[in-house]
Amino acid sequence: MAGRLAGRRAFVTGAGQGIGRAIALAFAAEGATVVAASRTLSKMHDLPARFPAITPVGVDVTDGVAVAHALEDAGELDILVNGAGWVHDGTILDCTLEDWSRSFDQNVTSMFHTIRAVLPGMLARGRGSIVNVASVASSLTGVPNRAAYGTSKAAVIGLTKAVARDVIGQGVRCNALCPGTTLSPSLEDRMQASGDAEEARRRFVARQPMGRLGTVEEMAAAAVYLASDESGFMTGSVLVIDGGQTL
């Protein structure tokens, strides 16, 4: 039986690790041809061996010219997943202007670059699905020590709704995936950097009434749904996968 994304071509940013990597793998498992993008090409060297339909490309999503070239080389795309991001740890008083700018460059302006590059082709063909990875730390809820990150992810939700509204009725959909606390290499790094990794893990787990962290595979499954025809009546929506964190 053909996969839910058979015959589709996808471009996934942030595919070097974590949720982005899991999405690239899940899309390929569902039959899509995937261009997997990351700033660090070496992190993706094993992906083609797992799925020959995955082609890794090295690109810095904050570089608009590089993004435009990468997406031009990728050819006609049916799906765009904006999964690249960066987490600043701290309150607004801990956040420098450089931290603030980096948060927006990497988490929001990167999506400006990719969406502007793919949208004309999607509109010309009258089809396409854009999935922006936001977060529950956004306009949905405040999370301690996530001032810059939460603000930037709120902007992602706003961007998602703006794009969805502008192209509604033209065959292109744009939705936001909002994960809760998800076990990933990035989270592991933050736990180790805390000075007490076990205590940090307990605090992260305590956010979710379900009593556990989310998995990257769970987030990838949600991205498959948003990219596929199964969610064909959804646009401008915010899909929350958070173990009850925002209840």
C-alpha cells in the first residue's frame, strides 16, 4: 500500500537532529521524496542509507540568498516543513540584543525566507502544504526562562495564520505544529548544561500532566498528518501536541 505522502516532494529544515530529523525520516517512510536541510551537513550523512529518497543539503536558514538557491535546486515542492530553530534559555533580563536577534533570525525570519521561496511555485501549481514548527511556549502559554524563544514562536503562529489567510482558496495550506517539551538532543544539551541533569529532567517532565516528555516520533507523526491530504480541511490551524501542558 502506498504511503500517505507517496509522489510528494518535501523540503525539511532543521533535519540534522531532533524533531526535524524525525520528520524527514517519517516523510520518507510515507513515500515522499525529501530534501533534508541543516546547517551541519555531517549530521545527516546516514539519512540516504536509511532512505534513498532523502537528499541532505547543507544550508544556513538565516541566509536568505543561500535558502533561495537551495530551494531552487530542490525543484517543485509539494511540502515545506520549517523545523529549524534555536532556544535561548533565560528571562528578558538575561537576554542580550544579540540573543533576541538570533532568536528571531533563526526561528522566524528563516521561515520568511523559505516560504517566500516556495510559495510562488505552490500557487502556480494550485497545491501545497506548509508546516511551521512553533511551540506551546508562544502565544499559547508562558514558560519560565523562555522570553525570547516564546516571543519568536508566537510570531511563528502569527506568520502561519497570515500566510494561510492570504492564500486560502488557492490550494495551499499553512499550519503550525506546537510541540510541548520533547526529548531531543537539544533538550539533552540543556539538561546537561544545567549543572544537575537529573533535577533538570524532573523539572521538564513535571511540565506535562501526563508525566513524561514527548518523543520526536510523536511530533513527526503530527507533521505527516499536517502535510498529507488527511488534513485537507485545515489551514491556519495550531496543532498542539503537549501531554496536557496547556490544559
